[in-house]
Amino acid sequence: KNLQLLVEYFEKKNQEFDERKHWFDKINTQLPDTLKQFDSFEQRVK
């Protein structure tokens, strides 16, 4: 019984981790573009 609960717990956590990883991957692919935009914005302000 405890083992079953443990397995279910880790499956749930693993799913959350996958979602979080997906979110981080998305951020990482967008970050360089965002930084470039920020740089160009900063250049215009100067």
C-alpha cells in the first residue's frame, strides 16, 4: 500500500516536473530574442 502511494506520488511529481521543464525550455528559446529587443530598446534610449 505505501509503495503504491509512493509510486503515485512520484508519477504526479514527475508530471509536474515535465511541465516545468517544458515551461523553462520555452523561456530559454524566447530569452535571446527578448534580450535582443531589450538591447535595441536600450540603444534607442541612449
